[in-house]
Amino acid sequence: MTEAGPYRAVFHDSLGSTNDEAMALARSGERGPLFVVAESQTGGRGRQGRVWFSPRGNLYASFLLSDPAPLQALPQLGFVAGVALARALRALSGGGERLRLKWPNDILFEGAKLAGILLESTTLPDGRVACVIGFGVNCQSSPDGLAYPTSHMTQAAGRSIAPGDVLAALGSSLQTQLDLWDRGAGFSTIRQAWLAIAAGVDDIITVTSFSRVVTGRFAGLDETGRLLVETEGGRVVIDAGDVFLHGATRDMMT
């Protein structure tokens, strides 16, 4: 056992990016499962290359897996990771219904962004596929002045939550969800668990996807995890994009 629950972990004072370090280890022969953790990052990033603010006091951890599933099932890991992280944070904070998932990979507390997940993969020269799941969790602080509201775990829990607390809970939760996922065979179970704690299901949402803007009812996920939106013109299936939530949850964009 380690400070990452059941998984091995390596700890750094500072890195450019924990995802980049995990990929470098994979290229040097590391197979995982392994957590790479840093107290701070100088080049942290979110989806589509967006900056992830990385001061000390928050969790920056990347989880390395080798050949975790057939290629077509690899994108499902984002949902596995989302359910694992959401359940770990709910257990730590007592946040319950106030802490929810936002498609495809964000954790919200009362509508404000608390954590994000970045999934990356590459095929190595020896034919192995290295998958890295990056977790960024606001534990002690969250950035100000962004285009959307933010929150942190200490605020959500009403008590101090340290990065190590989150890492230990995440490791155990991730092991449970990976076992349920079973290399893709159990994705229907993961999909149902994700929808049960998702924000905005059956509400009106707006999705910006490349040059397209779609507004309609969030009708769930298809069998592969793609977003389903019911519009006046019919059902639209979306592979990637930014979601704006309306109604009871404050509008925001990742």
C-alpha cells in the first residue's frame, strides 16, 4: 500500500506536467499502474491545451496504465476516472448531491469547477499503448478571474482537505471502478453510475463543438459515452465539445 491507495506512486516537488512525466516513464519502460504526483506544476494543462493553474496545496496526479483495454474502449477511461474521482470527493467532503460530474470530465461543487481530468494516450515503439489519466483537484485553493466559477475541497467540506487525503481516496475508488469497467466489458455499469451523478441531465444545455453550437435537452449518453442532445430538429450526437449548463446549475464552460 502507498499514499495512493493500492497503487505505487512517485512524488515530486515540482514538474512541468505530471502527464508529461508519466508519458516519459512509459517511454522508458514503465508499465504501471503508477501514480505520478507533484506538489506544483509549471506547465499544467487541461483539455485542448488550456492552462491548469497549479499552485501548492492542490492535487496534481497522473495515473499510468499500459494496454488497459482494446483501442476502441480507451476513451471510456475518462468516464471511469470521473466516477472514481466524484465518489472519492463525495466521500471526503460529504458534498452529496452538491458535487456532480459535467460532461465530459469535470467535477462541480454547487455549479463551480472543483476538479478536472485529462486523458491522453500514445502507442509506444514496442507496440504497447500507454494511457495517462491526469487529475487536477482544487484542495486548498481555486483560481480567481476565470470565465467560470471555481471552488475547492476545503470549501466544499468545511474543513481542511489535503492533497494526500484526496490521493488516498482516489486510488481506492479508482481500483473499484477499473474492476467494474473490466477493460470495457462493464462500460454499461460505468455509464449508469456516471449519469446518476451527472449535472444537467434532462435540463437544457448548450454545447459548442468545433464551429457548431447546439442547444437542447441533455438526453444522456449513448453506449460509447457520446453526449446526446434532443433539439427541435431531432437528436444530435456529440463526440467532443464544451457544455454550458442552464437552469438550476450556473452556466459555466471548461
